[in-house]
Amino acid sequence: MGITSAIVLYAVTWFMTFLVILPIRVQTQGDRGDIVPGTHAGAPEQHHLKKKALWTTIVAALLWGVFVAIILSGIISVDDLENWVGRGVPSSRTGTGG
């Protein structure tokens, strides 16, 4: 894995983690009973973005470390992924290829 691949993998992991963490503990205007005229009741009142960005960074770093370890160790290869989704060509090492 090259440095560019590692950075891209971290960026994708960070944004996917952020999208999962983003709706956690959101307090809407409707929840608080203080709806600003002209806005939707589901608009966030308290979103805690700084805390969520920090937690996202920590969780994404841990997940990224696991992903990098799996990729570099070769536990799961690209051939394995292709075979799991049914797109892989049978390899000669399994005895089914020709």
C-alpha cells in the first residue's frame, strides 16, 4: 500500500465514520420546544460538531489501523473479495481453473 492509498483510505474511513456519528445526540428545535419561525422542527438546535469531529478522528484512526493491518498482512486479498461477490475467475491454485 502506497502513501497515497493510505491517505485516501483514511479520508474515506473518516467521512463514512462521520456520517454514522453525525446523527448521534442531535437535539432538534422540536425536541427543545423552541422552533424558530420559518424553520423546520427537525432543524438541529445543538449538534456538537467539534466533539463529533474529534470522536470521528479517533474512531476512524482505529478503524483505519485495522484496515491497513488486514491489507498489509494479506489476510484478505483482492482475489478473495472478487470471489466473494462472484466476479472472480477461478484461480489455478484451487484446482478449478484451466
